[in-house]
Amino acid sequence: MSALRDHMQDAMRVRGFALRTRQSYVEAVARLARFYRASPDRLTPEQVEGWLLHLVQDRKLSFSTVNQAASACRFLCGTVLGRDLAAFPVPMAKAPQRQPDILARAELAALFEAADSPKSRALLQTAYAAGLRVSELCALQVADIDSQPDRMCLRVRQGKGGQDRYTLLPPTLLEALRLYWRAYRPKDWLFPGREGLGPMDVKGAQRRYCKARDAAGIRKSGGIHSLRHCFATHLLEAGVDLVTVQRLLGHHQLSTTGLYLHLASAQWRPPACANPLDLLAALPKPH
């Protein structure tokens, strides 16, 4: 299906799809083709639906993962192959809405303390203090750090939807990154992979989070994306307005950010002298 793959890649590029979205869509369609051992353009709607059902029932994949595969099939059928989706329907599952587990500030302090290396600690602190998606975290370059006093920000390249943005670089995070840089001297990528030639991969960042979480004795569910949830929730608890949080997270819809209002605790109040944007400074000191 190389010709079909190239056609699909070109259709996504001309529409400005982000690299990770293009990779995910192509891989989903390739898995569909391998499942039936047939070119995807020859499959029936019943076969596509049967494959999606297989992902849910047999593979036990999450609804979000299955819906991404369904979106890839919709794009292939409707845009690339030009079929009428009314006559070639691709179902989308209604994903159950679950509230993420939010780590308490004491748990975050324990998480960072339990990191097995300064690199892991700096990685996790950056994910939390800047509110980054794991893909954005791994894609950070040294040049993305702007430490000028009148700027103090991190540049996020090609976030979700292919959009660049700027997010927080509070003083406490800047100091942590400086300590990390003195120890490791990264050249291009802020958090390089094992060989040092490219960025750390997403799975590697996820493993570092899970290892620190388990070492800290934290039993709450969720992976490294939990730190982004904590970022949004803790900013709201500190009194930062919803629009600012939306901009820092890179959300297109304010309603998406508004979901964190349900997670914020009305009991916590930051110290009067605390900078509400410096989340690391608000964490308790580990024992």
C-alpha cells in the first residue's frame, strides 16, 4: 500500500497535520491492512467496524486509542479515497469521562525526590512546572529556553495541532534546569535520548515517571500526563484565571480548560508571598 500511504501522507501534509498525527494515522491504517492482509481501499464498512471492535474487545485498548484509529479510517475513506461517509460509516466510540487523579503537592515533592537521576528529576519538574504534553517535553531544545529577565519563558515547538506557543519558565524551574545543564551539558535537545543524537522518546519519559512514582510509593493511577493535569489544577487553585491557563496549556477551546475547575480544591490557598505561577516553589520541602 505504498502508493496509498504516500497519497495519505500528502493529504495530511497539505492540511497541516502535525507529525505525530500523521505517524499515528499511517500506523493505524497499516495495522488495519495487516489485520485483513488486504489493501485498506478494498475493505468494506463492516470489516472496518469489525477491526475497531477487535481493538476494543480483544486488544482491550482505550476508547481514546480506538477513536484515533477510527479517525484515521475516516480520513482515509472520506478525504483520501473520496468516499461518502454516509454510505461508508466509520463508528466513533463515546469515551467514558473519567476524572484524572491529581497528585497532592506532598506527593509531587516525593516524586521528584525519588527520581533516579538529576536528568529524570529535571524532566519531571519541567513537565509539571511548564504544563507540557510528553511529546512537547521530549521535543524541547536548549535554544527553547529564554532566560532573559523580561521574557522568562519556554518555547513549545509544534504542539498539538501543529501550533507553537510559549509557556512558563518560573525562577525555580530555571534554577533546576541550570543545575541539570551543568551536570549533563546537553547540546541541542534539552533531554536527549540514550545515544545523545536525538530527543528522548515518549516511552522513555513515561518510564522515568513510572519509576519515580513507584519509588515514591504513589498509588494513584495515570502516567506522566498527570503532571500536566496537576499544572492546570494547581494554577487554578493558586488563583490564576482560566484564560491564562488555557493559553499556557495550548487549548483551542476554553471549555476544555474549564474541565479543570471541577478538579480544583477550594480548601488550598497559596502563601501570601508566593508567586502563583511558580508551582515548584509552592511544593513542600522533602524530608
